Amino acid sequence: MVEYVGMFSGGKDSLVACHKFAKEKGLKEVVYCDTGVGLNLEYVKNTCKEFGWKLNIVKPLSHETFEIFVKRFGFPHQGMHSTVMGFLKWHPVRKWHRDQKKINRKIIFISGRRKNESKRRLRMKSNKELITTEGMTFWSYIFDLSTPEVWNYIDKNNLKRSPTY
């Protein structure tokens, strides 16, 4: 049986994707990657408690922190986005997924990725609603929503915004 797990960063897109999926199909669990950079962990915990989502917190390895990344490669510029995300998010999520596979869980991650999120995203070959990579499947549940539609959804559903906004 396939299970759906939300990717909840605490940002507006992941909030809307997880909330909308929960409302329309049911969502019981999310993964949050504590990169050590953000200021929204308490917001994430409170939101998960409010909606009854089980919260799984994953973290980068001790030698893959943002501080170590900056010392090793310098402060990231625009072209380094994928590398930074690998250090801070991709590796911990991939490890969590491997651990879930060991106990025979089949997971599809619900993502807040949107096709028109940025000009860079529009150019990406992987800019699709459903992506499978390295044995993990991601469903971009709000793929076709525009930024105004995301904010309207938040307002219409009285969702609390992260204090980082």
C-alpha cells in the first residue's frame, strides 16, 4: 500500500500543498528538514500539531551543515542552489526514505513545488508534476497554482503564515 508523506518546510507552497492534500485526500505525516538555517521550527511543530500531522524531523549529517558548506565552498550564490540543497535537504530526506523502505513502507512525497515558482524552475527538465528520482517519488500537488492562487488559498483557509514571512 502506498502512503503519502508531505514535504513540509514551513514555507507557503509546502503549507498549501500539505493542507490541500490533507483536505482532499488525507495526510497524516510530514517530513521537515531542519537545516539549521531557518527560523521556523516552532511554526512547523505548531502547524503539525494543529492539523494532526505526525512530524518527522531530519537533519544534515554533522559534517554537512550550512556553516561547514560555507567554510568549504564560500557563501552560496545563485548557481549553487542544487549543491546547497543536496547538503542540507536531499541527503537527510534520502536517508529517511531508505530507512522507511527497510520497514517496507512505500511512500510518495507530497511536494509544494510549482512550475511557475521561478524562472530557473521553468527551465528545468525535471519541472514536472510527478517526478521519480533515486527510487523516491514526488508529487507536486499544487504544480499548476500561481503565486496569487497560493496566497488566496492561505487566506481563504485562514492558514497561519510562518513568522519568517
